[in-house]
Amino acid sequence: MSDSSDMVAQGDTRADTVCAEGRVVLEARGVTKCYELDEVEVHALRGVDLQIYEGQMMSIMGASGSGKSTLMHIVGLLDRPSSGSVTVEGEDVSHMSANELAAVRNRRIGFVFQSFNLLARTSAQANVELPLVYAGLTGTERARKARAALERVGLGDRLSHLPNQLSGGQQQRVAIARALVTEPSIVLADEPTGNLDSRSGIEVMEILQDLDAQGITVVLVSHDPNVSRHAERVVHLKDGRIVEDEMVQNRMMAAQQLVDLGDDDL
Ligand code: ADP
Ligand code: MG
């Protein structure tokens, strides 16, 4: 099955060097980021050009400190570049106010973080409802959407559990449900398996690959080649620059890995 094969590059030079691709949903152009801390400048990004294609599961890979999270935050509109621009579906967001950026983000983008970032004394369902609090929905409607999102990640039977009553893998699935509840077209996941044992990590990758199969654009950050190989394309960052941009050969499929693992260590 190949969704991308029938989406031919549309006069896009970068796409031609990668493979035939679809529409660009997020783009960084000449993005730099310089942090100033105690009068020391840290050049986290040194000029990044990146096109993220609709429906193409992509991984940003690189050593710790190479700028992965910084890049993710900038293309996810959580932070602004020091120079360069970010476009969302062709629209330059540089001149948007913080409120306008938040509106674009809330409408289109879901985030998943390494450390889950769930509220501790709050049930799985209430955690997932949180992004909907300002959406002007009734309580009943919020609850319905949260339950549906939790069912989508296989946690329909854990609605009332608190985070500390869930395994790490389950907590990350709650965090994925929270990212999905607003029905984003893009999911950005920063080291989503970083705090998980290998089996739970594969289960999280299975969910991300399912989202990819459903047409959501998934961008994942990892320093681990075995995680990155679940994507279709891997972009390598080094010292704030893209040094390689490759299509994955023999993509790893998490569902198959789980079959191969069997139930032995459940
Ligand atoms: P990665 O996610 O690849 O580990 P980061 O994007 O987090 O890398 O960090 C890139 C560089 O920027 C690192 O040298 C880091 O120390 C620095 N950095 C990241 N965030 C900040 C910040 N808020 N203030 C100062 N320096 C930062
Ligand atoms: Mg990081």
C-alpha cells in the first residue's frame, strides 16, 4: 500500500530529491534559533530548510543537543525562529500574533511529549478533555469526544484511571488521545518512546503508524534509529543543520513486530 505513489511532486524541487510527494503542510525556510543564556549564545538551529508533506510519516533524528526539539517547537508554532520563516499550508505565520498562532496550532496540530505531561490528580478522561475546554462544547460533548479518543488508543476501559494508576505506555497513549481529541491533521511527537520499555514503545509506534495510515501527518523526533525506521522518511540533524534526508528502506511495521513478539512478555 502506498499513498504517496499516486501523489506526484508538483513542481517542487526538494520533493524531487526525496521522492514523489504530496502537498507541503509545514515548511521551515532558513530557520535559525539562537538562545541567549547568561550572555552565552547557543546556536540551536543554523539555517534549516524543511518541507513536511501531507500524510508522510517523518522522523527527525539526531544526537542529544542537535536541535531536534527546537525544530519541532518551531514548526509546531510553540516557539518562533530567530530568523527565517515557517509556513503552514503555504501561509507564512511570521507575522501572526501569539493568539493567532495558538488558533492555528489548536486547529491543526497535536503534540505528544516524551514525559507525557499529564495532570497527576486528573483522570485519563479529564486529561483528554482539557484541550476542548475552550472549544465552546458542552460537558456531554467533551466527554463523548474524550471517550472516543481514548477508545482510539485502546484505553476505552481506563477512563477513570489516574496517571499513576496507568503504565508508562498507557500514560503515553492517554497523551496521544489528548493530542487527537481536537482532530488535528498533524501530530508532532518529541521522543514519544523515550521513557518507555521496548514493548510499550512499539505499541506507541503502532498507534502512530495507525494515525499515519488514517492520513494524519505524523512527525516524530528520535535519537534512536530503530524508532526512526517506523517512519517513511528520516531527516538527520547535526549541530543545528540538516545533514541527510532519506527515504526509509525496509520500513519497520510495529504491528508486525508485536505479532513477532507474541504474548510472552505481556
Ligand atoms: P535535542 O532535542 O536535539 O536534544 P534541543 O533542541 O533541545 O536539542 O537543544 C539544542 C541546543 O539548544 C542545545 O545545545 C540546548 O542546550 C540548547 N537549548 C535548548 N533549549 C534552550 C533554552 N530554552 N535556552 C537555552 N538553550 C537551549
Ligand atoms: Mg529534544
